[in-house]
Amino acid sequence: MQPSDQELRARLHASSVAVVGCGGLGSNVAAMLLRSGVRNLTLIDFDAVDASNLNRQLFFADQIGRPKTEALAETLLRIDPDAHLTLHSLRVTVENLVDLVRDADVVVEAVDRADTKAMVVNTCMEALPDTPLVTASGLAGYGSANSIATERPCDNLYLVGDLESDVNAGHPLFASRVMVASAHEAHAAIRRLLGFEEP
Amino acid sequence: MKVDIALFAYLADHQPDGVGGRHARTFDLPEGTTIADMIANLGLPDQPRVVFVNNRHAAEDSTLHDGDRLAIFPPVAGG
């Protein structure tokens, strides 16, 4: 028998997700998770809102200069005042990452640099092999939105993106394509929280 | 021993057959070959990467075994 909508909502309400990075991916992932019913979110980012972020990140002009975690939390609480948000305004490292995300049911990697992405994936998969991790790679540029997909290269890793389009190769970031990747990440997390292992 | 090796994204250009593409190729390797040895043999650039063996995350100093499936994925920037 299929679970009822109420049962699905209850499952998501009881779940927690850690979002590592609150920029183009993370700010949008967090909002989609919350709107879908995931009320326990850990938000991690060291940065402050900049005018250049507003083309794709869920921030507003009157939030420029504020820590991204705080600005995002303010917006999320406008969506759902009952959200349980844990904020960490710091830079993730090999040393601090595991303790920050240990209690989450799913971890979402949403940072921007390639070396930080690799560090997050390597550290989480090594220390928390039983915690599903969603990561994104290849979302820059104006390539087709249809080339962004979710794969499952190993049991607890969901890999989103076209895997190729590198912002450092001169591809600009468009809100539309970043949002497609964000939606893939959020949906991979939601499906996994609901018990669906395939992306 | 035989090991299947798949290289994702731009690393696919480093497959010795030069054909590219992410599908796995089978390599005949001496016993005791480590993942780090293969990374050196293939001439992979010193860029951030994630390594899997048989669909599990693996450390680069791990030794490969007959029948293993090695996959190496390089994250690219953007977020």
C-alpha cells in the first residue's frame, strides 16, 4: 500500500538535512527542502551576501553584507516559522566537517570550489559511510538544462550535474541552470529520506 | 590481475586508448598495484578527485584486487 501524503509529510518533518554551503546551490536547496516539509536544517557557510550573488542565490539586496547563514535563515523562517535551523557561520575543514554534519539524515554538498567539493565528499564518505551524501558538479554555462542529471555512482552518493561545465573554464553561472542542479540535489535528498534509493 | 577503470569528465581523455568517454576499460595489472600507482601510470593531473572501488569510496593508498572496478571522478567548480 502506498503511504499517504500525511505519512510522507510526517517522515520529512522528522528528518534532518545538513546543507554545506549556502550559495547558489545551498540557498535554493534549503528553501526547496523546507517547502517540501524538511523542517530540521543545518546551514553551513563562512561567507557574507555580496551583490554579485543576487543573480542566482536566494538573497535580497537588503541582505548584502550579512552572513549568508543568517540571511538565509531569516528568509526560511518567513516560509515556515516552525523550521528548526542550526547555523554555523564558518569555513568547513577536514577537521570540523564531520562533527557539523554527523546528526543529519542526509548531507548536501553545495560549495563552489572543486577542491572543497572533493574534500567534503572524501571526508563524509570516509567518516560517515552510512549517511547519504548529495553532491553537485557541472552546472555552469548555458548548456542544455537536460544534460543535468542525478546519478548514483556508489550506494550512498548521489551525483548531480553534467560533470563537465566548470565555472573556472569561463562558463558563467545562470540562475536557471543553477536552480536545475539545486532542484536535483533537493529532490535526491527528499527521495532518499522517503526511502527511495534510486535517484 | 584484471581491473576495470572508468574515468569521469575530463579525466576520460587520459584513457590510454585515447578514445575518451567514461565507459570502463579493463587493465591487466601486476599484483600489489595501488590506486595511487594507477593515477601515476595514467598521468592524471594533480587536481581534486574522488575515488571509488566497487561502488564504495576508497583511499588512494588502497591496493587493487583482481576483478575490482575503479572509478575516478573530478569535481568541477560552480555552486
